[in-house]
Amino acid sequence: MNQPVNPPKAVAIVGPSNSGKTELVCRLLGWFQSQGLKVAVLKHSHKLNLGDQNKDTGRYRQAGARNLALAGPGLLQITRVLPGDPPVEEVLAAWAPDADLILVEGYKSSSLPKIALVGDQLEQVLPDFSQVIALVSAAPYQSPLPVFAPQQVAELGRFIHNFFFPGLKQE
């Protein structure tokens, strides 16, 4: 019988389109790796075309392949075709079992703790997000939540680290 597995530690980076989510994930990824953590990244997309439309992998999907992989030197990319949008909890349970932390871009309506990138649209987007633990804003903003500027990657990284690994010393 399978033993229950602890869910992986994951935080979602959410915000409006073009708010800097990908840039922040890349900068946090570098910071966490410098701290010795094994970090994985999951990007949620609402698009069915994942950039392979005119490639062999896209042709295989269109021809009916339910599972396909692309392998090359230093790379293994696996695609599973599913009937709907999988819940983030299902994706995380099946993927990246050796990661210390998973940075998730998107899945704004999931139950994951979230870092919300906000700007002029703060009042418009914040109600769309649940489980927000901190904000990232280029402009000063008063909030009961911690607020970080986009360039405060180390400070935000330490906040996330302490959220998931309280009492664990950072390098």
C-alpha cells in the first residue's frame, strides 16, 4: 500500500498579464539556488497551443498522442494530454518529487499560498486571489501584508524561505 506523501512546498506567483511574474520567478529561482535549495518551476497556461503547433510534438498531439516526450542532451520534456485543466495539487503531487520548493507561475484560484504582483490595478485584482501572503509592488502601498519592491528579491526570498522552512538557517 502506498504511504501518504507530504505535499511539496509550493508558492504561486500571481498577477495581471505583463506584471513581471516570469522575471520575478527567474530572479527568485536564482536566489533560492544560491541558498542550496532544489527548486522546480511550474507555469500554468490557459493556452492549448504550447508553442509546438508546427513542430513534430504538436503534430503528435494532434494525431492523438496522449503522452509524449521530447528528449535531448540535458533535457527531458514530457507532455500528458488531459481532458481538462488539472488542479495544481494534482500536478504537484505527480511532479518534481525531489524539489525542496516549487515556484508556480499562475494558478491564481488555487489553494496555494500566493505572492501577488500588483500595481495600478491592485484593488481590481486582489479580490481574485485567495491565500495571498505578500505583495510585490513598484509603488508604495499600505497593507497588513508584507509589501516588497520588485528588486527586493533577497528580502522576498528570505520571507518565502521563512514561511516554508521556519527556523532553518539560510546560507
